[in-house]
Amino acid sequence: MNFYVELMTQFIDGDQEIRSLVMSLLSQVGLSDHHHYFPKELDSWDTWSLEGVDRKSKVAGLCRDWLEK
């Protein structure tokens, strides 16, 4: 679980290079997402309102909650 939460967190806060790397890693571990629904889902989250020194932990919490559903 921690592995996926970290990848999702890096994707949300990452630049284009990091996002490509994350999607490549997810593909290598078995994610089959030909229609790119996964990045669309992550991009739809309102993470811009999360600020402060604990932003990463807040984003990670959102990712963990989503994965647990």
C-alpha cells in the first residue's frame, strides 16, 4: 500500500517527467489503463487547496483513502 500511495503522491505533485516515470512504474507492476483513467482521476482531485509543510502527508492521506475504498 505504501508503495502505491507514494507513487500517487509523487504523480500529483510531480512535473511531466515524474508523472511519466510514475505511470511507467505503475504499468510495470500491472496497471492496465489504456484510456488513461487513472491520471485523469488523480488530476480531478482538489489538491491545490492543500498547503503548508504537511502538504505531502495530506496528499498521501487522500491517496490512501482512495485506495482503501
